[in-house]
Amino acid sequence: MVINSTVIEGLRKEYGEAFYLLDSDQFRTNFLELKEAFSSIYPKFNIAYSYKTNYTPKFCKIVNELGGYAEVVSEMEMELALRCGVEHSRIIWNGPIKDKERMSEFLLAGGTVNIDSVSEAEYIKELARATDKVLSVGIRCNYDVADGVVSRFGFDVDGEDFKKVLEIVTTTPNLHFINFQCHFAKRQIEYWPARAKGMVELLDRVGVIPERVDIGGGLFGKMADSLKAQFTSEIPDYKEYAEAAATVFADYFKGKDNAPELIIEPGSAVVGDCMKFVGTVKTIKNVRGKYFASVLGSQKNISMTGINPPMEVVHMSAGEEYEEVDLVGFTCIEGDVLYNNYTGELAVGDAIVISNCGSYSLVMKPPFILPNFPVLDICGEVVEVIKRAETFDDIFHTFNY
Ligand SMILES: Cc1ncc(COP(=O)(O)O)c(C=O)c1O
């Protein structure tokens, strides 16, 4: 995706001075590369894309087209998967709270629900008793991976609740126990062997091998070196994650014919580098010796705090040289800084192009101060409008005046 002043000028004419650029080609590449990294070690492998990270329908449809699962955590996301044409059997519903009615419909239609509480298990047990359909359920598991976190998700695999739920899912007629699942948020590589070993130990101990074992998301994605340098830990690549986790499964199931499908639930790892945000410098001023450039765009658009994101300034006219300019957003928050201490040429009208905006950005953008900007895909021959610019009415039509 080449983004130069000519491209920006053309896009501005049609779509305004701020927009996201979605890179669908990169998304496909990431999905296939990540899949290959794990499959080359443990062939029975698949990806369940974490919708919450970036639920842009175009991404969700690509995952479906490439044979991945949809990992959803709410009725809203489940509905989105269906509207993207994903079959129930390809949707995995995690999440701590599920609406009973929607969950029942979903189970009866063939979707997988990963149980996260005893009350949910008991409700599903009653549902199974009242139907002659087979319902697919999994259990969310929780164990120590030495990451210093006591996660609130899933069941402590050494606890009584876990035993109770395992008993329900393995003995209730019409319940098909389809998978164990876990998710740990910390992305550092050292926690990956632990999560895989924890699962394998669990399978060994309970003596039940479900069809699938899902070891969750929490992987770093590809990023520019300037961004990598701002993390205190190493940023592993796909192969390193695969070696850390898939090898554990390959070793354990070597020569056994009951090997489950191994699943991971990446969001950031596949979508992080698939969106850029383009904003425009609107004013430059000096306040008590400090330069500020106000940008049409906000930290809320990129959801990156405490770091300088990978950024390129595309000059649209001749500018002046500045030192340590803070590029600040359109909101009224003091801390709305897109980039700290930029040094170089800058002019009003310049475009700032921020990369690595794909994860937890668009989905977490509040309607704060301004409606959101459009999302465009410029990978093909023509510009595809993925999401039009939000309008006043998009934000305010739910209020009563
Ligand atoms: C259950 C589950 N799976 C997958 C993910 C995706 O995580 P990431 O985007 O860090 O890969 C999350 C994120 O919170 C999650 O809660």
C-alpha cells in the first residue's frame, strides 16, 4: 500500500481530512502465515479470529473464506458472525455473560458455547434435557502460567466447580463436549509453553480428549522496529509462538490417533498491522516555548498510549523545521497526544500516517467530541468504503430530545 501526497490528496477530496486505511491484503497474508507456522509443527491446527479486536466485517469474512473460526464474546458479535455468512458450527462463543435466550438459539442451531460459570452449565444441562438436538459445549479453563495474574476467566482446573462442570458436559445426554479453552492476555513468549503444557497436563489428568483444544489469543503481531524498541520484552514472531506452543502438542500426540484440533484465538497478531490512521495537521503553535501541532485525529482513533506509534509525515507543501513538537488530537483532553516530540519538517495541511492501528482501535473509539472517520480499503484497483464517515445522526438518534 503506497501512501504518498498524491494518494492522500485524492482521498481527501472524496473522504475528508481524516480516515483509516484498511489493508486487506496484509490481513490475508498474516492469517495464512500464522496458520502455516503452527500447522508445520502440528498439522491439525486452525485459527479462531477474535472479533472483539477488530470486528470490521471485511476481516471477519476473509477469516471465514480462509476456513478459520469466528471467536465471539457477545450476542452482538455472534450476530455479526451470522450476518457475515459464518455457519453456526464455525462460531465459538466465549465471554463471561451470555443472554440465555440467544445462547439457547445459538446452541440449538449448532454453535459452540464455552461455559464460564456453573450457572451457565446448569442452564445448558436443562436445555439439553428439553431437546433432542445435540448441543456443542466447551469449558473455559484457568490455571497458573506464572504470568503473575489471577485471571477471572474460566474455571480453576483444580477446583470443585471445574469437576462439577466437566461431569455435566461429559455425562448429560445430548451434550457434546467439544473443547477445552483457555486465554491468557500476556503476550510474552515465556508464557506460551506454560499454557500449552497446562492443557496437555489437564487432558492427561482427566483422560478426556475433546475434538478441539483452544489455547486462546494474546500474541504480539508484526510491527515496525521503532515500536518494538518501546517494549521492555522481545517481540516474538509467528514461528516462535508456534515453536513454543505447537511443539508441546506435537510431542504429546506423536503416534496417537486421538489428536485434537489445536486452535488459537489471535486478534492483534493478525490485524494489528492491517490498519493505518491518516490525520491532518490543522494548526501549529508555540505555548511558553513548547510547540504543539493540532491534528484532525485523536489518540482515541489509534488507541495507543504511553508510546510513540510508527508515524510518517507526508508533506503536502513546503514546511518549516521544528524541534520536539507534540502532535495533539482534536479532543479537549490534555493527554490526547498522538506523537510526542516530533522533530523535523512540518506544515499545516501535512498528513500524519500512523501505522499499527488495527487492534482495539476502531472497536474502542468512543463518540467523544466528534463522530468517527471513514474506513477505506485501497488495496484493490478502486477505493472500497469499508465504513462511511459517521454523522451527527449516527451518534444522536438513540437519544430522546
Ligand atoms: C477469549 C479471548 N480470546 C482472544 C482474545 C484476543 O486477544 P489478542 O487480541 O490479544 O490476541 C481475547 C482478548 O481479550 C480474549 O479475551
